[in-house]
Amino acid sequence: MARTIVSVNLALLLAAGAAGQTQPIQWISNAQQGVAQAKRVGLPLLFYVPGSRDRGDDDLDDAQQAAFRDPRVRSIAESRFVPTRLPLSSDNRAMLQQAGAAVGPGYCLVVMTPEGKLVGVIPPGQVADRRVLAQQLTAMFRKYRSELFEQRLKPLLEQEDARPADVVAAVRQIEKLLILEADQALVSLLERPGLGKGLQKDVYEALAALSTRKSVEALLKAGQQDAQAAKALGRCTPGAAADMLPELKLDDMDKFVIVYEAVTNICNIKGKKPRGFWGGENERLIAEELERVKREVQAAAERWRREYEPYR
């Protein structure tokens, strides 16, 4: 079953950007269309409020347009928001003021929930700085998803008589939005008696997407009895793979193999050894292979943490 996962979309877009992509953010020009799309996909609105024509600031506008062409900024804006252009008309100004958004002369970004609740405003100077803008967009998205989890999704997951379809939808939304603080709620759900296989698999996939320490611990524990959990473990992030390295211990061969398969899959490590290799008598070769894998996993995790983790 195909899913739109924010982390995957962002990673793909960043890769495209690294190859030289310089297109600007693709703004929806119709506000009603943007709102309808935000409600449909469950992502926050990113309203761009340009400056007024009679009091324009060409230098500021040029700087902002350059920021909108930054590959990382565009990646975040298009994968985590519904970017919509909102001209600074009297009606739009009244709507924004009613929501609590002070936009002044424009040149700012306003983040709102699909239902019209204000998340925050990014002022003109920050919009014009691509590095600051990427950080601020990330902060706004984190605020949106955290509030969504606390107000809607967490109470639903804790409700034992909730409709199964609603629980499935909540789990998938947690996965899609990468709601990291939902890890404990998912672990608790996984421990609920009578959990169906379909929902169980959804929880495994969500835990893999989050890839927090709690998520990894839960998947590793479940993976020793459930092949689906072990498979999901191999779809965690490189950062999570590095967190698994202390579990590469040969005193528990079944657990060792699960971790070895997971980290080598995550980090795309070539030349994997079969299970029989680890029962061999050549301790030097075994030690060298362990060191090789640990070294490559740590290198992959460092790259991932530097390039991606700040924007999760």
C-alpha cells in the first residue's frame, strides 16, 4: 500500500535540489483551492503574503524570491505544507487579523491549520534568509504536528473503544507527519491485547518512520518473534542504525542477525555475510567484519544527522 511520507518526500526533494534544482516554490494562486487541498491532505497551509504594489521593496522581494529557490526551502515548503499565495487585499488582511496574524506591509509567511487556526508568522527578514527560513519552516511544522498529536491523535490512541478505522488513520497520520513524540503512544498501542495483524503492521511502519530510540527498542523486541517487525526495523533511519550498534553482540545469535540485517540494509552496506559466517572459527575475520560494518554505519549516520536530522 503506497503512502505519502513526509520524510521520504523531503529526502527525495533534497536529493533533487543537490543536483542543481533552482525552481521556485510552486504557489497555489487560489486561496480556496489551497484550503481545500490542505483539508484533503492534512497538511498546514503556508500563505505567502507579498508586499503591496504601491509600497514595494525590490531588494527585500529579490532576497525572498532567491530564498524560495533554495532547494532545501522548496523541499520543506512543498512536502510539508500547502504553499498558497495570498495577496494583501482588505478581505485577506481582515481574515488574517481575525486569526491573530499581524502581517504589516506583507512580505511574510503565515502558517495556519487547514481549519484556519494560526500556527505562526515568519517575518520578512527571516523569509529573506534561506538558512533561517528553512529552520523556521521546520519549527512551524513541528509545532503544527505536535499540537495535532496532543489535541486529537493521542486521545484517540488512548481510547480503547475507538473505531479501528479511526485508529488506523491516526497511526498513518503519525507516520506521514513524523510525529516523533508519538513513539510511546505507538508502543503502548502495540502492547494492547487483541491488536489485529493489519494495524500491528501499520504500527511497525510508523515506528520505523519515527526511528526514535523507543521505536527501535520496540521493533527489536517484537522482531525476535515477528518477521514483519524485523523487516520494519530495516527501514529505520541511518541515525537509528547507529543506535542499534550496541546490540551487535554474538552471544545472542538470533538477535544479532536481526540487527546485522537491519543496519546493513538501512545503510546499504555491500558484502553482507551469511548467518553461517558468524559461527566460524576465524575470530579475526569475524572481528574485522564487525568493525567494518560499525564503521560504515557510523559514517552513514553522521552524514544523515548532518544533512537531514535538523529538518525532521
